[in-house]
Amino acid sequence: MTASRIRTGWPSCRVRRRGLLPEAIRTETSKLGILATAHEALIGVSRQLGRTTICALGTTIAVTAFVVTNGLSASANNSVLSTFNALNATTVEFQGGTSHHPLLTQAGVARLSKLHGVVSAGLIWDLDQQQPYDVSRQPHDSSNDAELSFTAASASALTTIGATTSSGRMYDSGADLHHQMVALLGYQAAQALGITSVRGAPAIFVDGVALTVIGIIDSAQQDTEVLANVVVPPYVASIISGGTDERTVIARTRAGAAQLIGNQGPYALDPYQPTAIQAAVPPSPTTLRAQVATSLSDLLHLLELAGIAVGILSIAAITILSINQRRSEIGLLRALGYRRLDIARLISLEAMVIGLLGGILGTSIGMLLFVAAADSQQWTPVIPAGIIVIAPVLGIATGAVAGTYPAFLAMRITPMAALRS
Amino acid sequence: MSALAGPETKRSLLSLDRIGRTYGGQPAVRALSTASFTVDAAEALAIIGRSGSGKSTLLNVLGLLDTATEGEYRVAGVQVADLPDHDRTLLRAAFFGFVFQQSFLVASRTARENVEMPLRLRGMQRREREQRATEALVSVGLEGRAGFLPRAMSGGECQRVAIARAIAHRPRVLLCDEPTGNLDEHTARDVLRLLFRANKQGMTLIMVTHDLAIARAFPRTMSVRDGRVSEGADSFLAAESLVTDLAGSLAAASTR
Ligand SMILES: Nc1ncnc2c1ncn2[C@@H]1O[C@H](COP(=O)(O)OP(=O)(O)OP(=O)(O)O)[C@@H](O)[C@H]1O
Ligand SMILES: [Mg+2]
């Protein structure tokens, strides 16, 4: 009678229930603290090394991937910065006007060169859109002709593109002034013509025009195309092609000034029609790094997420299996006096210990792989601060998430389960 | 509290009033019905009955491993049916120690760790826990096996470890379900001696058996037959004599 009344009324039942078990009995047991449970979990996990290893495998792989990807993206960022081509980042090119109405002139280049931040600037363009000319070493003998393209370059442009000669010398601004009929040969062009040295001032002939070769260009950092071409001063170019080609002004700036010169350059080059002149400015190093970093890390974060999902699933799956195998053991613990909470805690902590193990293993393996990978890319391995702490914590978190459902399953096992095995 | 514990039940440690247990299923099995009796502190009680009669069912209800579906069961005056699972677990851990036919040791734990389990639940400090565990292992003569895993011990040794575990925390009641069922006669006698010694020290001993010889060693016996519990071994003997008659007639038939 009394019993049924107590069971139906929820509020009264709570009040009565607390009073039902004498306090002395209540406090006699159930003193299994979280530390003691963790200790039990540690023992349980360490005595089942086979199962533990398989269980931790997924997390190990996930954390390994986490460490490798984070390490690599940090190192990649770093190497983008350090191997960033300093020359490229300081080169600005200007174009504008039409072939009949050129806007880019020597006078404009002279004004541009005076801008603060400009190291050097010059006019440079290809003749006839790189259409090759017949070039010969004898005036009326086409037996050892070569087909070569021509590049027109002012003396300052040669400096700007970083050209150097292996034989002879460059022409200077006097060449244009005094209408000197001279030419430089890129070393490939020189080979094609069979010229190895400018000693004796060899001559070349093009469309009946005689040019004296005064130097052979063996390198040009900013414009490797000229190595295969004949390079002539603007005056010579105008005689050969009529001077109707689209011109380019190339300028080298101080580090960090490229953007500024890109904005100011058109006003210096042609104060009357600055908007008709377009500047090509290289992307700044920070922009470039950000681009590389985002494209890399988007992919990597996706991989990391997938890895962690695999880690969670592998712990969860194997723990669920092991709960079924351990029904009798868990029932026994219940019979001995483990409350449902104690069981849930035990299983959760076991999963977390396994996760931690996977985290530690993954961090170690990840570090090794990452250093090897960075080395093969010739990057300096950069380890993001905190990753050594974050990675194992990630393992524990994986275990904690993976352990929830198994803990819930284990909690529902009754003491009677111990007796049915 | 005092209102719930009647004047009569207050004296007894365990008191059953028309306890029944029906296992749900197709068909439902009424394994225990209208069991009414009391057990006092420090008593020694044998429960005897044939296989399938409901002995284990009764013992599991007594030990709070299982819940009765009918009637009222009080432990030290506490009405068990009203307790939430949490409190029932506390009560079980405080009052009962179990020894089953199989030893049910945790396979991954050594003998000592198995014995320490109920002690840990009491929040006992390491030194006291180890001392108690050693004491219990010494009392079953297994101090030399403390560091052994169950798989490295014989069945009899495992059973003695299970007894050490059941008595280490000094429960009020020791519940045994055919503890000697898997043991040879000699080992069985050792185990029984241990259990009686625990009883002498003040632990209530309740043992399920289907062996009349063992039951006779107890001052009090109860029989279970088809889920009905009665005082004394008479009902069991009546059933047993039928079996003997049957065996006799079979033997007679085969010799003829
Ligand atoms: N979980 C269960 N579900 C359904 N029926 C059960 C369950 N457990 C026991 N039974 C039935 O209840 C009856 C009593 O079982 P119990 O285990 O108590 O017998 P027992 O006397 O201990 O037998 P034994 O000597 O063989 O151990 C049996 O008929 C059995 O089939
Ligand atoms: Mg039984």
C-alpha cells in the first residue's frame, strides 16, 4: 500500500527516497574517486595491449596527419617567404600608347628614373612581335644565315634587366646619341652565327644594314629571352623596323616600393595622359604567402577533420565491441558495487587513455614524418608553437567523444549480466 | 524510517514478505512465488532444491542483483523496492559479498587487484587496502598467488580468490550460489571450511546447494520447489525420494 503510493507521486517519492537509505549506509561505499577510476582505466588499458593498440591506431593516424599537415603548412609559409624572388618583387613594367602614337619615350623614362624608390628604368621592346630576321655575317652571302629575333633596349634597360657580357661591353646612352650602328648578341644568337668573341669587331648584316657586334650577353636575370636575340639600341631598332612597335618601360624599384612606383610611374612617364599607361606590379610577398597558405590549409584542414573522424570511429567501434565482450566483467563490477556513473566514467576514461596514447604516438610519428617531408622539399622544418601540447589533447578529446556512446551502453548493463555468461 | 520498519522486521537482517519473481518473456516464467521468511544476523542458512527450482532466482533477489516483481523485501528495515538503482547499489556494496559457482574474477586483474576491488569502492587508502587484501588472501591460503592473473590459477584457487574478495570488505551477508559446484570433494571441503569460518566471525552465510550432504552441515535449511520456498529439507527430500524410486525402477528394468 505504502509502497505503491510512494511510487506514483514523483515529488513525494523524491523526498521519501532520500530518507529511505540510512546515511551511514549511503556513505559507507561509493567512494570511487575520479583518480581511482582513472587508475583502474589505466590498468585495464595497459593489460589489453593488443586491443588497445588496434583501438588507438585510428587516432594515431589522425594525430599524425594533424601534426604533419600543420607542420608542413607552417614550413611552406616560411619557405614562400624566404625563397621569394627578390628581383621579381621589385620589377614594374609599364605599357601604353599605340604603335603610331607612342607614349613611352626616353624623356619619360628619365623622369621615372628620378622618382624616389626607382633604382633603374629603361625602354625595352621586341621588334616586329619577335618575327625573326635573316641575319648574316657577309653582306651578300646567305650561306650561313641565321634567323634571329631582335630586341630593342635602351642602355639603362640593359642595367635594369641585369644583363652581363662575357665578351666585349654593353653600349651606353651615347650609342643612341651618336647613331652608332652597334648590336649585342645573346649568347645563343652568337652561337647560331658562329661568333665566340667580339675581338676584331665582327659585323652582322640584316636587310642590308651593317651592325658592329660589341658584346655577347651571357646572362640577364630579368629577361632570359634576350639570350637568344640580337639586342640593339632604340635608334638602330628604328632603322631596322621603322620604330612602330609597342614599347615597354621596365623599372627596378627598391624592396617594397613596387606598388608605389606602379601608381606614380604613369604620371612621370606621361603627365598628360597618365591613365593611358598601364603598370604591371608584382604581387606583394604577403599577398602571395596568404594565397599559398589558404589554398594549402583549406585542403589540409579537410584532411585533418577526416582523420579525426576516423580516429573517433575507430575508438568507438572497438570500444563498443569490447563492451559486448565485457558484459560479464561490467556486470560483475556492478555486482561488487560500481554505480552506473562509475561504470560510465570507467569506460569514458579508458577511451580517453586510448585516445591519449594515440595522440602521443601520433605526435611522435608525425614529427618524424614531417621533418622527413620538409627535408625532401628542402624547407626548414618549422614546428608551430603549441602543437606538441595540442596534438595529445586532440587525442584525449577524440577518446572522450568516442567513449560517450560505449559508456552509455555499458551503463545499462545490469549486475545480472555477470551471471549469464 | 521507523514507520517503514515494522516491529518484527526490525529485529531481522533480511525479511521477505510474499516475494515473487516472474521473468517476462514468452511464456512468462514465475520462478519464485510467495516467499516469506526472515534471516537474522550471523545465521547460517542453506537453500536446497533441484535444478531449475528457483534457488538462484531467490539468491539474486536476496543480494539485490535482481528485483522482485511481487512482495516486500527489507534489508535492515529498508524497503528495497523503493530504492533507486543508485541507492540499491550502495546498499548491495555495503551489505553483501558474493561467491558464485564460477569465480567471476576480472581477467585482466591479478588476484590481489581482484580482492582490492570492493575495498577501493570504500575509498580505502592504499596501505590499508593492501593490508586487508593480504589478510583476506592469507585467510584463504593464497598469499603466494597475490600477483597471479586468473588464467594462471587453477579453478579451486580462483574460487578461493573469489571468497577472499567476497569477505575482504567484511560484508554483513555472504551469499553463495553453489560455490563448490566446480570443485573436487577435497577442495570443496576447504572452501566450505573457509565460509563457515567467516560465519563464525559474525557474517551471515546463505548458501545455495543441491547437495544434501552440504545442506546437512547447516543449522538451518530451506527448500525450494517449483518456485515455492519452505522451511526445512523435507520438501526436497520428498522430491528426491521420487528420483531415487525412478532410478531404482530404471535399474530394475535394465537388469531384467
Ligand atoms: N532470465 C531468465 N529468464 C527467463 N527465465 C529464467 C531466467 N532465469 C531463470 N529462469 C527460469 O527460472 C527458473 C528458476 O531458475 P533458477 O536459475 O533460479 O534455478 P536454480 O534452482 O538455480 O537451478 P540450478 O540448480 O540449475 O542452478 C528456471 O525454470 C529457469 O528456466
Ligand atoms: Mg542456480
